[in-house]
Amino acid sequence: MTPTPQGPPTIVSIAERAGVSIASVSRVLNGLSVRADTLRRVEDAVAELGYVPNAVARSLKGGRTRQLTFAMEDIGNPVYVTMVREIQAVTKAAGYRLLLHSTDGVVEDELAVVRSLSDRTSDGLILCPIRITDAYVRTLNAAAAPVVVIGSLPDGVPIDSVRADSVLGAAMAVQHLHMTGRRRIAFIGGPSDTVPGRNRMAGYRQGLADCALPYDETLVVSTDFATESGARAAEQLLAAAPDAIFCANDQLAVGAIRTLHTRSVRVPDDIAVVGMDDSTLAQAAWPPLTSVDLGSAERGRRAAELLLARLGHGTAPEPPQHTTAIPRLVVRSSTAPATEQENLRFA
């Protein structure tokens, strides 16, 4: 910004430099129609003075910042990268900037983002929580601007949400492994105090029951959702002699495969591996990873559309919407039976 002798540039100094009225400058800055020569003179003055509109001041006056926030646990997780792309495509087309905030899964940090909506620095929020408490629900209900949650909410919470059916998705993974001849199916799960951790464990147990397989604690490890954790968990599970490992996300699965390679365990001949999320990691893994697609792109797009509807872009549905993305199993080489390996090796 190039300061003027009186301080930072303002619409007054722009009007003086352009030789037009303050009202004309205001019309240009707010996107209203003016004569072509007036528009040119104001734009030239803005460029010369380095004027940058104050979004906060404009929001206090006009009620909108044209900014939206997306808060997620880990900005480096490929699932959230997919969501960001979809959310930004929708919101950018509607004239909004998208602000990103990584919470590290800290509940108080997530709640602080919700409370910050009262500062009017953002017109709305898309939030991906992994832990939901009573305090969380109270804070969501008191939000000063529209909020859409990507994830599961307790029944009766009047907040738009888009969830994945990870219980069904996990059961599908176990059933797939059973159909390929595996019987000692291990599970690397997420933290039990998180919504995805509980749901994916429930789906694993449901899948075992559907296949008439017993639940064996020696075949289960709960950890966090990181690649290194998957590697350590797979090392621990080898003592239980599994013939398959289902992982609660692709990051865990990639870590597990790394350990198996290090221990000269063939995937899938000796141990098959399934991930969850069908992120970019699934295709990049070797062998390519069978994974459950939980509709990350669909959930991001739908959440953005719901938020824009609440902000007046289209008709906002009533009552608040709770929609579910249907999981889909994407089969790749990491689970093929040994008899099918020659057919898949060069696929």
C-alpha cells in the first residue's frame, strides 16, 4: 500500500486523485454502474494509491464480507484437499473467497472458529469435526452465521450436515475381504473417542458378524489416523497372523503396506489390505490400494451448496438438511486373490 501524506489511501483521497465525487468512487468500489470514463479514472487512482478495501469495515457497513471459512482437522490429509477443491469451485463461482483453517482435531480450536463468526470476518462456515460434545452442540446452535457440518451430528441438532455412511462402508470392506477368501481380517482403527473412529469400528464388527466371523481382540489396534501409526500398528498385528488388514483410512493403509514390504510380506498374496476414503494415496500406493470411497468430493460440494443456500443463493431448504453420501468400494490390486494376480499385475 502506498501511503498518502495524510496516511493510508481512502475513498476521499481516491476521489481527489481521480477528480470525481466520493459517491462515484463508492459506486465503483461496490461494483455499481458508472460512466466509462469515471470507471477508468477511479481504477487508475486506486492502482496509483495502492488502495486495498478493508473487508471488516465493509462487512460492518454492508453485512457481508464475501468470505467463507472451511475448518478441518488436517489440511495435509488428501480427503480434505479433495473437499477444498469442490468447496472452492462452488463458492468461487458465487463470488466468495474461501479461508482455510486447520484445527488439528482440537475441539476448543474448532469451537473458537464457530464463535469467531460473531466477529463478522466470514459470512459462513463449513466445519469437519471428529468429536461432538454437548458443548459443541450448544456452540453450533448459537453460531452468529450459517454453519454446515461435514460429519455426523446427534439427532435433533438443527444444523445442516452432510455425512458419510462409514459404518456401511467398513462393513463392505470386510465383506469384500471375506469374499476373496480371507478369514483372519485385522483392523487398524482410529481413536475410539472420535465419531469416525467409533463408526468404522462398528462397521468392522458388523462386517465380521455378516460373514459369521468371530471378533478377535488380537486382530484390532486403535490409533490415530496417521501414516506412521499405520506402520506401527501393522508391525504389532503381524504376531496375530492376519491374512488381511482393513484400515480406517488410506493413510493408515499406506503405513501398513510399508511395514509389510519391509518385513517381506507380499501384498496381497500373504496379506490383503483395504483402506478407506479412496483418496489420491490409494492410486499412488503399491500395489494400488483397494479403498472405500466415502464421497469426499460429493460431501464437499453438497456442503458448499447448502451454505450458499443459507446465505440467500437459491432457496434454503427447511428444516435443516441431513444428507448422506453412499459409500462405494473401489477394488484394486491390494486385495486380489493370489489366483488373480497375473490378470491384475499389468492392469
